[in-house]
Amino acid sequence: MRRQLVAASGSIGLLLLAGVISLWQPSVTPAAPKIPRTIETSGVDFITPAAQQSIERGLAYLAAQQNDDGSFGSGTVFSHNIAVTALSGIALVSAGNTPNRGKYGKSVARALQYIMEHVGPNGFITARDTSPHGPMYDHGFATLFLAEVYGMSPTPDLRDKLALAIKLIINTQNREGGWRYQPVRGEADISATVCQIMALRAARNSGLFVPKDTVDACIQYVQKCQNADGGFRYQLVSGSPSAFPRSSAALVSLYSAGVYEGRAIERGLKYVETYKPSGEVFRQESNYFYGHYYAAQAMWHAGGDHWNAWFPAIRDELLMRQMPDGSWPDSICNEYGTAMACIVLQMPNQYVPIFQR
């Protein structure tokens, strides 16, 4: 399985890591790296036995909750939701499963098929009446999932559908450089923007063309949203406050666009790190899993002391939050919370190319 995953990861491209080299240079095909089961830094074994047990319980819960049509999501609002399905698929892939291979390979294949069935003629990925927060969230997460499994699966038409989805993102970027809820050149916000730029990065890693102008405009938009305190506001509107979830997302936007260092990164990390889990009291901020999904990625890209301090803290907090049935509850739906928690806990695996350094 490890050899297959290494080959698959190499076939869809790896992150370019030399300093601040732009990811938007011509494609290269580097040698596939060794992908460790866990990562040891300063003697720290990040995925502890307790964490592995927690992950296995979470994945088992997810697989048991998959709907008959291959989708994930429950409740009156988020049942059969595209974004929840994509995130659940990424959580399963993060454990080393690929379509029809691995313990949950069939679940991954069914999720993939569900999303592919909802790619419209223009590339827009959405399911009617299942997108209460805006269909571009569905589209961004779904495109990310398609890009991550591309090269791992012989599924017919996957590349064509992925190319259409990417083209729609490129064509709907607004004049500010971002995206919002609908696939139109209207407003923009940090939250919707990070979904699209991560999808673009994953697709670019997979060998698909993404215009440099699209990425440059996104970088400018995100940097303009940074406040004096180092955090980021939701939109360009002046006076909007910083917040942990959107600031974490903004940092990942910059990393995904190929910005690995600089004042914006340094100030953003300093702001986000004030929200590091303490192990003593749970913060009751809204969008908990959303914020920590992006914060973990930001610290992962920052590496070093940033990651070494952050991951054990969020890992231990997530273990304390897990329910007896293996789920992590969330107001969106328990499948969403569980998928997000499992993705964060498995980030050291590096099985998903977008999470490889």
C-alpha cells in the first residue's frame, strides 16, 4: 500500500519547496519521496497510539454513516452535501485509502462517484438544495478532492471533469482577486477564496494549467485583507475585525498560492498562535473545526517550532472532544466535524499530496 501511495503521489505532482519558488512555474516531475507513517521531530511521535485509536474510531464512524448514494452528510440541511462528502473522502484518503483500495477504498470510490455525478456541463459541482452556505464552498472542496485522487484512480473522465471544475474557478474570480458564494464575478471573501485557491493548487500539482495572473490576483486580495493586528478580516471592507478561523484560512490561501515567508506570513502566524489550544479550557468560538482545519495546515507549512507546539495541543484537545461512538459533533452535522477532526489528526501521514511539504 505504501509503495502504491508513493507512486500515486509522485504521479500527481509534489509541492515545490525550494525557498519561495512559485508553484506556478512549468511542471516538473520530481522523484517520489518516502512518505513516513508518522513524523518525528525533536523526538516527538505526533501520531501517538491513543491518537491512532481515535482516528480509527472516527473513520469507522464516517464509513458507517455514508449514504446509499455514496454521499456523506445528515440532517435536514446538510444531508447529501457535496462539501461534506468531499471532506469525508479526504479524511479516508488521509489514512492511505484510495478508490477501491484499502480498508475504506470502496467508501472513497463511492464518494468519488457521487461527486463526479454532480459535475455540471460547465464544470460547476453542486447538488440542489444541499448548499446552504453557498455552492462555491461545495465546488471548492469537491474540486480539491477530485484533484487529490486524480492519478490514484483509473476512473474514466476524472481528468476532464476536474479540468472543467478548475476552468470554472478561474473564470469566476472577481476583480478584487477572490471568490464568494456563487460562481459569478461578484463579491469576494476570505472563506470562499481559500477553498478555490487550494483547489487550484491541488490541480496544479496534478499537472493541470492554472494562469499565474489568477494566483497573483488572489495573493493581492488576501494580503489586502490583513489587519494591523496580523489577523485577517472577512472581506476588504475596512473596519472588519480579525478572527481566528478566517485568519487561519487566509494563511493557507497564501501558502497555497506559493507565498511561504514574508511579513504577512509572520504577522498572521503570530496572530493565529494566540489561539493555540491550552489543554485546560475549550474555546467556544464559532466554526471550531473549520478554524482548526486551516490552522493545522498553516502550522504544518510553517513547520519547526510552530508545528511542534501546535499539533500536540490540537491533537490532545480533539481526543478529549471525541464522543463514545467515534464522532466529533458539530452544528453542521457530525460527519462534517468527524471528517475535519480526522483530517487534522492524520496530517503527519502526508498521504494526501496537498499536505506534503
